[in-house]
Amino acid sequence: MNWTLYLQALAGIAVFVALALPFSSNVRKINWKLVAGAIALQFAICFLLIKVPVISSAFAHVNEAVGALGEATKKGTTFVYGYLGGGEPPFTVANPNTLVTFAFQVLPLVIVMSALSALLWYWRILPAVVRAIAWVFERALGTRGPAGLGATANIFLGQVEAPLLVRPYLATMSRYELLLLMTAGMATIAGSVMVIYAAMLGQQFEGVLVQLLIKSIMSVPAAILFAHVMLPAEPHSEFESKHPPRIYEGTFDAITRGTSDGLNVYLSILAILIVLIAFVALLNGAVGALPEVNGAPLSLERIAGWLFAPLAWLMGMPWEEALVAGSLIGVKTVLNEFIAFLQLAEVPPEALSERSRLITIYALCGFANFASIGIQISGIGAMAPERRNDLADLAIRALVGATLASLMTGAIVGLVAF
């Protein structure tokens, strides 16, 4: 056991909080008991869900459910796309891996998961889970009302879908509550894409879906922490007793609208992957024309590694592995987490230890990137046009807070899981 790495992670938790202080509106108003409570709650969540056998074994069934969901999706893709969707090819194949197509076999899971999530939401199953988790955060950290509910919903829904649940309250939310909603949205990932990342990383890390879910749950108290540090003097708005409006009108409405939303996500992912990978190749070509550094050509990945490696090191990694993880964190921040997870799946096993790989997965698991700023301003702004100026003003704070929240969860899981 390398105790130095654990000391690095403990120091990193303090440094991540300190990095948020320059963005604070009033450092003197910070409730340090709330900060300590939010950190302690993250440790408790991580320990209970990973180390307590009864709970961890129950969570293990999530992987089995996703496996069944993947097999069911394969039935649909095979029917629509034939052998491109995973069916038997009409010819002899020397290397079966060459027939695995991301667009036709892996990514359609987004559509099925989106429809299933909508159905479970209409049947009031997911809302019950969300309200139960929100109750824990309310009791532990005092986060109540629409902001707490919306932040918790981000564990399962996307950063624009979750605010729909509290749409009637967006106009009257305080700036702190808006910041909490935005930070939680960027610090987590939607359930529809969570299964995709699990499929991408499943061969390298067993039970990765459970880890992604645990990370999203931990990210809510982390988001509460950083939103409070940045806007500590903001009051809470009054929470009316009425329930948020229904999103869907019936079972088939939930299925069809969930499918439509999933299709939009599917097409958006395909388009953004094509464009961003092409842009990265173009920029790497331009950067590669510069003089070599340390006997190797420059690339965006190398530059990102130098910039973000200290943050990765503070999560409790050896410096050599921090360079690899830092590069991926930089890619996630500048581009998006999808590109970063794709690159992580290609990282050789010897480049990252099992511990460092899990820490990196936690750090990458979130929508904290520059594109999300535009998504939130346009998405939430469409629901509450009068809050557009506040959304734009809070965007950088939300991005910084969500990034620090993901880094903190990475440091904590490294301390607890190993």
C-alpha cells in the first residue's frame, strides 16, 4: 500500500475546495459545517455502496439488468440492420471484431434506454427513487425544495431534462438554486448515456456501470458543496406544496416521446463524434508541425496532459499515470466526456493501474465541458427566458464547480475502494 497516494488524495480534497474560493461571492459567509458534511456524505455514500456487502451485491444486479437490456437491444438492431446490427453475417469472417459497429450495435442502446427511462418515470418508479434520495440530501445538508429535487433528478436524467421537473419554479429560484441545478447537471451524466459508457469500458473494468451510478449519486452532495462555496449568502426560495407537472400523458406517450428524445441524442452523438474527432485530427496536424518537445511531436493530448496532470495527481495517482489521466480530463473539459471515454477505452492496461483507472472514470463521468454551457443556457433558458442573464452569469461557476466535484469524487473513491 502506497500511503503517499492516499495523502495526495486527502490533500487534493482540500485543494479542490480552495480552488473554488476565488469564485466565491462572499468567503466569510461560507458554512464550513455544510462543506465538511457534504464531504463526509460523499465518503459515506461511497463506503456504503462499495464496501457494504448487502448493498454492493444488490447494486451488482444493475449490471445484469443492463446485460439483459443490451441483448434485447441487439434483437432490435439485428432486425433493422441485419449483420451490421449484430446478426449472423452471410459470409465467413476472419476477425469478428471488425464487424462491431459503434453506430449500429452499441449506440442504439441510448434510444432504448431513453424510452425505458421515460416509461419508468411515467409509472412513478424513478420519481419515487429520486424523492427518496433527495430526502437524504435534505436531511443531511438542508437542501430542500425544487432545487434539491432537480439536482437529484440529474442522477438519472440529463442536464436539460431534469430541470423540466421543476420548470414552474425556475423563474423564482434564487441564483444559488440555479447554480446548484446547473452544477449538478454538469457533474453527472444521464442514465441513457451511462449504459453506453458501461458498454465501452466493460471489458476493461468489471462492474463499471455500478461505479458510474455511484459516482452520479456522490456528485449531488459535491455539487451542493461547490454551489454553496461559490454563492454562500444566497437565500432559498419558498417551495410550494404542489407537485411538478407530469412530463408524459400516458404509457404510449412516454414510450414514443422517450424514443424520439433518444433518437435525437443518438443522432447528436453521432454528429458530434464525427465533427470533434475530425477537428482534433486537424488541430493535432497543425500542432504537430511545431518543434518537437522531449523528442516527441506535440499534440492536444500531450498539452492537456501537462495542464491537467497536477489535478489528476491530487486525486491520488503516481505522476506517470497522472499525465495519462490529465490528458483525458483535458479532452473531457475542452471537447466532451464521450471522446474522453473513447480514448480511455484505448489506453493500454499497463498505462493505468486498476486504482488509477477507476479514479479516472469518476473524474470523466460528467457533462462538465464548454459545450454544456451553451446547452444549459439555451435549454433552461427556453423554460425560463427571464433567467437567461443569470444562467449566462453563472455558467463559468457551474463549469468550474462541476469539474471540481468530479475530481473530488475521484479522490474519495480512490481512498475508499482500495
